[in-house]
Amino acid sequence: MNICVLIKQVASEDSPLLLNDDKLTLKTDSINFVSNEPDTYALEEALLLKEKNDATVTVCTLGPESARQVLKDALAKGADNGIFISDEGIDTSSPLTIAKTISSALKDNNYNLILSGLQSNDIGFSQVGLLVAEYLKTSHASLVMGTEIINNGSDIKVKLELENGWFQWSELKLPASLTIQSGINSPRYATLKGIMSVKNKEVKEFNKDDLSISEDNGYSVLEKFTPVKSKETTVIQGSADEISEQLADVLKNKIRVVS
């Protein structure tokens, strides 16, 4: 069985987000890039399936040169090989263009399963995994909370998250593309042995321009904005009853932590 996991490079939560003069791209010199957290659950699920089904796991990422590190991290955790698609313009690419590019690089590899996180922590479109399934003509399921290969490897049984705590089990024909819900498992850490093995693992390389992908002309990014942080101090005074009433009002109407 061949499994491919899509992984994206994103800025860590504590990185300062500063825009370049073009108002479209981030200043990267002060950013600590990490693997997109939802994708780490997809990787772990692939590794668990590998251990149960004698599978090979490939990790694929698309992005600038710095994105190679997320491939190395995944290989250190146990993935067998990687695919790096160079694209310096990913910051302004549409989900459609990204999915086309990834699908073009993967189409000749005959993967039984393609896993990705439910969404990226930076943009959060939640579309790439679904679009890859469409371009590669595979089965698809989203919000996956459990997986099991069945029927001698021809099908997969998936646990899907519904509303209000409900779940549903469904069976899909392979090949399939699944978007994995965060919390499905506990992502592992890389071992020293795994880190040392990275240099011996193959990474195929593509350039987006060489894949002859038509751009999504219906999509354009005009300008980006960084989050505005503000602080406000409220001093509550009065009797005990007055303070309680004011505090309840702040919690309900300003902080919105109670209903």
C-alpha cells in the first residue's frame, strides 16, 4: 500500500507577523516556520496505517525553499520518502491552483491513500484535500476521526465526525483522499535514529513552473492585513453587588465567556 501525506509549512503561533511593502507577503526573517499542526495528525495516522498494513508513506509539500524543513521533520518521524514542489508564490495562490499543482506531481504514483489535515492554520480554506480528490478522481471523506483498511486492502472504513457529538462509519473504495480531523491520534516525536536516517531517504523535486499548471484567473489577493492587537483595562468599583453586576456584564458582553 502506498500512502501520501500532504504537509504545509506555516508560521508558528508566537512568530511576529510583519508584511513586506507589497502588502501581500510576510517578512520571513523573523518567522519560525513549523509543520501545520492539523497535518501532523494526518502524518501520524499514515504512520499508524503503515505499521498495521505494511505500507510506504510519502510526504509531499509545496512552498518556498524553507518548506524543505517540514519534509525533513516528517521523514525523521518515520515517513519513507518525500516530494518537494518549489513554489515561491504560494502566498498568493488559490486553493484551486495549489490542488492542481499537487495533483500534477502525484498523478503518476498510484497512491492508495492521500491524507491531509482538515485545514491549514494560516489560511484555513479547508479546500485543498477535497480538490486533490476531484483532480485525481478518488473517493473522498472529510472530518475523519478513525481509519481501518478492510476487504484485503481494497477498501477503507472511516469514522466521520458529525454535529453535536455524533459520528458515522462509512466505507470507501480505494484509492481515496481523506482530510483528517485534529485530535484523531497523538502525533509522535522524531527519534535520534529517525533524524539520522533522513539523509538516506529520497526526496523527488518538482518546480511548479515545470508542471504546466494553468493559474486560477478568478482568484487574486489584493492586500493582506496582520492581526491588530489591543489591550483595555477596566476598573470595577462599587459595592459587592455593584461589582458582581458589572463583572457579569463584562464577561457576558465584552469577553463573551458566559451566555
